Amino acid sequence: MRAVSPVLSLRGVTKRFGGLVAVNGMDFDVAEHEVLGLIGPNGSGKSTTLNLISGALMPTAGTISLRGTPITELPAQDIARRGVSRTFQLVRLLPSMTVLENVKAGAVFGHRRRWGAEADTHAQAMLESVGLGGRGHLRVGQLTYIDTKRVELARCLASDPKVLLLDEWLAGLNPTELEEGIALIRRLRDEGRTVILVEHVMDAIRSLCDRCVVMASGTKIAEGGVSEVLSDPEVIRAYLGDDDA
């Protein structure tokens, strides 16, 4: 039986900022329809890794491949058009545009590019899918915090991504919103989407992820099933320190 090639592969991916090595020789694969948790203490290089995958930063060394084709040196807009879409820790929307227009931007400029009435219909469907049906006429400034996150997610989905990168999408939510957010990501998982989830909410990691990659000081220190990884003594030390491990 022939092995299925991964959707996304990182090999030896390194990012240096002067003398600081923010990401050091990262290797991992993401299979189709997999939700991979990328976890680790603050400052461990998780968001930098997403920036390297999405093209916001260029690797100093190593190779990133999408379905076997290197994307390492492509600009961010070309990587997006090949099917990598992402959210940000700080929500990035276009405040001069309506909710619907923000989502349409993903349809027009993303992986599968739609125009006109098709883009309108698709954007409306994406708003429905994140729980914002009928609110496309609103301005961004009229939304609650979680709803701005929903709009950003809908914009990502409107591009029909092969790989969705969620950078602490659940951060800053109150307990009720957190439950809603986890349920929304679970629906994406159940739809068979391929997701890399950078997250500090361990309940979300446990309930949503198939596997985890753990980073500390820019380096991968563990990879595997969620329960196995979270019980690894080295992972516990990375989070709690030697005195508490």
C-alpha cells in the first residue's frame, strides 16, 4: 500500500534574527484532514513557525513544502493562493469595510478565486458557517471581540485553504465564548479540514488535536499523540520549570 504524502512538510526550518535563533531545525509533517497542535511556553517560536509557513517571514535555512512542492521562498500572497490561510494573534480586519466585504476579500484573493455574485454567495455561506449569518451588513467596529475573530476565520475559510493556521484563535475569550470557539473549531475538524493550531488552552488541545508538536526555545522537544506528549517529563519541565517537574 503506497504511503500518502503529507500536505505540509517542514525540514530543517531555521529562523535567525541576528544572534537569536527563534526557530532551530524544525521538522514535522501534517497529514491531510489532521489537526496538529503546535504548543509550548511563551517565546518558544510557535508564532514564528506559522509566520515562516505563511510567508510572513523567510526561513534562514531549511525547506517548507506544500503537497511536495517547495514554498520556502515564495511571498506571502503566493503561498495564500496555493492554499495556506491563517489567522493572527491580534485580529486583522479591514475596518473601513463591512463584515461581508472583509470575508469576500478571502474569496477574491485566496486559493480558489471567486468574483461578483459567486463571491457574495460564498462569503455569505462562510459567515453562516461561523455563526454570523445575516450580519454581513455590519461594520467591524460594531462587533464583539469573539465576532471579530469569527469574521477573520470566515475570511480564511472563504479562500478554500488546503491548510488553515490558527494562531491562538481562542486567546482572550471568556469561558462561554471559549466553549463556543472550541465547538466551532471542532466543526472545522469534523469537516475534514487540515489545521495547525497554536494554542495555550490545553482543554482545546486535548479535545481538538490528533497530534502535538511541542517547542521550547525554538526547538522541537516532543512530537506524538496528545496524551503521550502532555505527560512527557521534558514537556512538563518546559512548561513548569525544573523545580515543579
